[in-house]
Amino acid sequence: MDPDPPTPYPLPPEPLPMDRASMLAALRARVARLERAGAATALARAGAGFVNLSESLDTHLGGGLARAGLHEIIAGDPGAAAGFCAIALGRTAGPVLWIAPEPEAWPPGLAAYGLSPAELVLVRAPHPTDGLWAMEEALRCPAIAGALLDLSDIDLTAARRLQLAAEAGGALGLLLRPDTDQPGPSAALTRWKISALPGDSSSPHHLGDPRWHIELLRGRGTAPRAWSATWRTTTDQLETEPAALPTRRRA
């Protein structure tokens, strides 16, 4: 049997895994480069105090999702919650970090919701302390437009630190959490729950545009409310209409 022919383009060697110290040093260096390069953009972005979602959501929130603040997203459905977060981050007009123990975010999939892969930095933080550190550093950096931390549990002190960091840097902070019976108190400006709804397509071969049930569970200066939402993939617009709140809702 003839030996296998040589590969015309040898594959590069697998990169060596980074230890915690190396990962933190690399992230510090990348944040520093973004901070130096994005000062002018950050100054221009500072004049926009809100991230717009849809007309009805923005009206209820008094302008949109507030920048320089932390917002908690409870994943009633993981895919729906990730899509909602991608829409918000994609409208921040700048670099964003997606921090998770094992980032399962798929950049081409997030791009379908307006989050450009060119603006996305995926950060693997296997330990909660690493994730909290990376999130705080990102929110304090004026060149970072937004950051998301995927974390199962967080105490009130840590959440307050993230809120203060967002206020200092001006970024949009998203805290993505699983759906639990007792989410606990929160220092975030708003708390949302995002669940999936059946598609609106009548064809068995096409699911239709993504549809979600969006609940604002709590917010500073605003009342709880719910919407049925459809993400129009052809126009990159989030269409929303009022929906009934459940009989029981989490605070």
C-alpha cells in the first residue's frame, strides 16, 4: 500500500493551553490595546445614553436599555436569551466581550442578530472569580462598548461592583443567568426573562423568524411588563407588541 501523500499545506501545531496567569495577562494586554485605540469612538458613543431595542420597549424604558449600567437577563430559553443579548450588544457600536466558563456563543449565529464577529471577543473564564474580574475590567474600559458575563450565581456585593464599573466606563453590561426559582436580589438596573415562542411560519419546512416572550421583571423607575417579540431577519428589526404578564412573576 502506498504511503499517504504529504500534506501540501501543513497544519499549524495546536496552541498550548494557557494557564490562569497567562490568560489574565493576555486579556489585560488586549483590553489595553482596545482602550488606546478606541478613545475617540468612546467619546462619540458617550453622548448616546441608551441602546435602542424596539419602539415599545424603548418607550417603556424611557429611551432604551441604559448604557453605563448592568442588566440581568434570565434565560427562560438559552437560545432566545442569547439572541436578545446579541441584539443589545450589536447595537452598542463598538467592541464587546462575551465571557463564559465555556463560551458556547457561535459568532455566525450571533451575527444573525446584528452582532458583528469583528467586534466580538470571546473570553473563556472557567472560574467564577476569573469571569467577574474580566467583566469588571471590561466594563471599566472606556473603549469597550458592552460586555456579557454568563454566570450561574452572583452575590449582591459582586453585582454592585459590576454596576459601579459600568458607571465608570460607560459600557452596557449584561449578566446572563439560568432560570431558577430563587434568582435572589440584584444590583442591576433591570432584570429580564427571555423565553421562546413558536415560530410564525405556516410551512413545515421553515420555522419562520425567531419569536420570544420578553418579560421585564423589575427595573428602576419602571413597572414590570411583557411583550411578544419577533426578530425580523430580513430587516434586522425587533418587532414587539404588549403581552400578558404571568400570574406569578419573579422579582
